[in-house]
Amino acid sequence: MKKPVVVLTLLVLLAGCSAVDGTDPSPSSSAPSGSSTPSAGETASPPTDEQVTWAGTVCSDTSTLKADVQALAEAPATDVDEVGAAVAKQMDTISASASTLVETVKSPPENLGDDPELLSVQDSIDTADQSLKTLQASASAVQGATGADLVGALATLVVDTGTVLSAVAATVQTISTATRDTSSTLGQAFRAAPECATLTA
């Protein structure tokens, strides 16, 4: 009878983690950031269709990763014996969406290489990817664990899930900041892409 209690505790903790760290990090105010003044005193050139499409893909990939990590809260089954398999299955999904995002951001279209916001976005996604490696390790520790070891492994999984969600939230904030940077063609591309409006809303 204790098995459902262990899993229920995990569900509550993970759901709480998703609710806190999954909240939109972008400020409700539309006040411009202090970094949005063009360094050369000029507004950047408007983005091309290819750049807007790429920016939209970055945002949709980020949204997918965020949703997949949040879904980890639903992975544990009601039977504790199935927790390991459920977590492993969801981690496969998370790993796939993370790889897609990393590949997208590593391949920007032409003329964005020296954009002032590109490096910030790439760095934030790299941080999220590194935190995912830690989450993968904690998810692996759940496999085959029983009793007190399982409880400890699940507690670590909860913490690492929260860390990843915070890292993804930081990426959303970076994209939101970029949209207000008039010196950045990429910022304008993010602002023009519908997927980014949904992500940062």
C-alpha cells in the first residue's frame, strides 16, 4: 500500500516544480531593456524571411523542450515498479527535443554570425543542454532502484528537473530580451516570428 504513496509524493513534487519553474520568465512590462540601444546609433537591417523562419524554429524547439521536461512530472506510473521505465521513456523524448534545439541554434542563417544577440541565445541554450546531462544521469539512477534508494533517486530527479526548467526559462528570457534590441536583426526576427510571440507571452 506504500507504493502509491511514494509515487504520489513524486507527482506532487514534480508538478510543483513545473508550476514554479515553468512559469513564463518574461516581464509583463514592455519597457525597453537598457541593452537595446544600437551601438552604432542605427537600427539593424530588417530580417530576411529565412532569418524569421529560423528564429521561429528556435522558439518552437524551445517550447517543445519546455513541454517535454514539464511532462516528466506525469511520467511516474501509479505502480512504483513502473516508475523507472516511465522516466526512461520520457527522458528519450526530452533528449530528442534537446538535440533538435541544439542543432537548430548551431546552424543560423547567413548574416547572423555577428549579431549582438546570437551569442547570448546560443550560450543560454548551451547552459540548458548542460543541465540536461545532469538530469539524464539522475534519471538513469532511478532505473532498478528500490526502497530508500528509489526515494533518494526520485528526490534528486525532482531537483534536477527544476534546474532544467530554470535553464529553459532563462533561454525564454534571453529571447524576450532580444526582441527588444533594435540593434539586432535576430531580435527583429524573433519579434516577427509567431512562434516566439507564443513562447514569450
